[in-house]
Amino acid sequence: MAISVNIVKRVDILIKLRQNHTMMLETAAAKNILVLHGPNLNLLGSREPEVYGSASLDEINGRLSELAKDAGANLVNFQSNSEAELISRIQQAIRDTTDFIIINPAAFTHTSIALHDALAATRLPFIEVHLSNIFARESFRRKSYFSALALGVISGLGARGYYLALEYALHTR
Ligand code: DQA
């Protein structure tokens, strides 16, 4: 009798551990998604296509909007070359209905504590995306101020990185 009670307890503990683990890995499916693009990403398509690919920012944003619409979600794209504008847009997400952020901070990845702090202030889950593999390039690109705060990081998969991040945001429960 005592043995079977112990087994039941252990199974119960294992189930709870698994539930906690699942909760840590997964966020609720997002409905209002903000996609942020940092400096020089407006030049995508013509900017070093051998590094960043041939898709323009309009093409990437168009595909993201299409995927979100098909899933019944709202998606807003915002690109800026200015750190201040990006910070203001992130701060706006504290007050509006944004529930998930996908961000390619571009060169600010390696420099901006201010953008990191703005994202931290939102307390929203976000995925950091890079078209190129920042770990396989110059050493100054290997440091990211965002990765430790991000839910996940996708780097080196080109424009697909954005679509995969969106897929995660849309379909994870
Ligand atoms: C980038 C990588 C950064 O190092 C660079 O400054 C960018 C783009 C990428 O998407 O691969 O502008 O974030």
C-alpha cells in the first residue's frame, strides 16, 4: 500500500515538473504582433545581397502581413534608422495591445543598452532576428545586448528567420 502511494506521488510530481517546463518554453499565441527593423534595413534587396539576401523590406513585410492575416492576427511593421524613434515605438507597445515583438535591431544589436531597456520595460516576449549569422562574422557583431532578454534568437536564416519567428508567435500555445 505504502509503495503504491509513493508511486502515485512520484507520477504526480513528474507531471507537475513537465507542466512547469512546458509553461516556461511556451507563450500564449499572439494576436497583435509588432515587427521592428533597425537601421539600414530599409536598404534590403540592394544592400550587400550576398550577406542579407535579395528580398526587399517591402517584400518581407508583405509576406509577414499575409501570414499574420491568414492566421487572424494583426501585424504592424516599423522600420527606423533612429534609435530614439525605435525606443518611442517600443514604449508605445507598453500602452497599446501589442502582445509579441519580433525585432531585428540591426547595428543597434551591438550597441544599444537603451533599446534593451525599452524592451525590458514592455515585459513583452520578443524574438531577436538577424538575416546573417552574426556569430560567423566580424567579432564586433558577436555581442548582442538583446539575446539574454529574448525568448529566442534566429540568426543566419535570411528572410525566413522573420517568418519562422512569426510562425512561433502565431501558433505557440
Ligand atoms: C543584422 C546584423 C547586424 O550586425 C548588422 O549591423 C545589420 C543586420 C542582420 O540582420 O544580419 O544591419 O542585424
